[in-house]
Amino acid sequence: MTNIPFTTPNLAGSDTEDFTQFDFLLSDTPTFYTEDFEVAASQDLAVYEVVGVDGSGRIIPAVLGTTAAIGITTAPIVTGAGENPTLQIIRGGHFNGDMLVWDATYDTDAKKIAAFRGAATPTNIVIAFNKYNRAS
């Protein structure tokens, strides 16, 4: 929660602060869905990072042309060598691409929009951009 302090305590007054709202979910279709996955060892993943799976079915960052995108992380996580904790991965929903953490290989809006097309079932993620909240 944001705390907006008043400059003069115990006296009536007001203060303002500007907020910019960015929507994470852009609609309720397709249905929001999560699934538990083990995270690969030696990873440092951010919240809302676009991820795929390695050969063992463990979560790693998605890299265009190398590791197909299958989901989005729900929390930041750092794993050490030999550690494979479980993390919920978002597998369904309609998301604002500006709110996600992408590998550098996803360097255009078109690549981001196409990232989840053809992903393995049950992934059903749609990426779009809210043109009204984008910086010019």
C-alpha cells in the first residue's frame, strides 16, 4: 500500500501524488491458469518472466529459437546448484506484454505477440499491448 505523508501533522491539509496504472491482465479470456513446475538449478528468475522448460521438464528462461515459451513466473526465485524448488507458472491468460520480463531475443512486439503461439498444451497465453498506457 502506498503511504502519502502529510507535510504538517495534526493540521488539516491535503497532498497529491500521480499514479500510472498498467494492466497486467487485459481480459478474462482465455482463462487464467497456473501449474506447478520444478525450477532448474542455478536460476535467477524475475516475477512475470517468460519461461520454458529444459530437457528435464524444469523451468528456465524462454529464449527465441532455443527454448520455447510455455509460461510466466508468478514470483521471483533464485536457485542454487542442485536445488529444484517448485514454483507456480502461469499457463493461461491474456497479458500485457509490457509487464512481462523477456529475454533479449524477443526484441520486437511481433516476436513477443507470437511467443506463445503453438506452445504445448495446456498453455493458452495471448500477448497484447495496451496502446493507451505505452510510453511514446
